[in-house]
Amino acid sequence: MRSVYIASQYSNGDKITSDKLLEKNVKIQMDYADELMKLGFLVHVPLLSHYQDKYKKHPYDVWMRQCYAELLRHDNILYIKGKSSGAKKEVKLAKKFAIPVYNTIKDLLASQKDYSNYEIEEMLNKEEYKQFSKWIYGQTCSLNDMGEALVYSHDLYRFLRMIRQGIPTYFD
């Protein structure tokens, strides 16, 4: 199952933000999450931590560490533009680790093509294909009508960006 982390505005930065505005921003993420779940995505809604923070307060940096760690576990980032230094930092981190960032659900959906082993072997040189085969082992794949494993496009593109930008893969 493909996963999406939603990055968006929560507060107004250093300014005092009303609880009403915070709740509105949480609801926006929840609405996006609902739409993505209907489309079959596994979705992480980081602004749900709003309710945990209401229960027990934690400093901003604690929440951001939580967000960064969770973000790195996902295949895609949906960035809902707004006035948010935190979301912009999340996008920067995602790009550093070659996690694709999309600004709309439509763009996210357009990127979701699956590739057969044959197609991948044709795209990569021999060394890249060997490294990809080790890297993809154990990853979730889809199946075509004939039962052949298909690799999700975001996994292939992430691998390509990592090796071509010199970012270590799990087996380096």
C-alpha cells in the first residue's frame, strides 16, 4: 500500500494562534487524508498531534522530531501550501532523502505508475539493476493480472534519485 505524509500549516509561527484556527488546520489535513484513504493510500496526519498536545504539552522541537522521523517512513509527501515554516522544513527534508513531494492529489495520482521487472531492467544499467534488486527486496509491490510483481513508480524514482545523487541506499 502506498503511503502519504501530509505537510501543511498548523499555526501562525511565533504569533499567538487561536484554537479555532488550529482546529481548522487540523480539519483541512483530515479532509485530505479522508480523500487519500478513499483512493487506497495509507495516510499519516501529523496535525492529529494537536490533540495529544492538548492533553500533555510538549515543546515545538519535540513535535518536529516526531514529524521528521515519521516523514522518512513514507513514500510520498502531499504539501498543502500555506504559511508554515514547519511544513517547508518537512518538504526540504523529503527532498534531501529523495521522497517525492506533490502539491495536489491529482499530481500524486498522476505519478502512480507501476513497472514490471522487465521494464526496470531496460531502464537501468547492469550495476544499477543489481543494486536495485537488492534494494527493492522486501518492499511492497502490486500484482498485474498475470500475478507478476509490479514495482511502484515512487519506489523506482526514489531509488534512481538516491543513486544518481549519491545518497546511500540501505545496502551501501
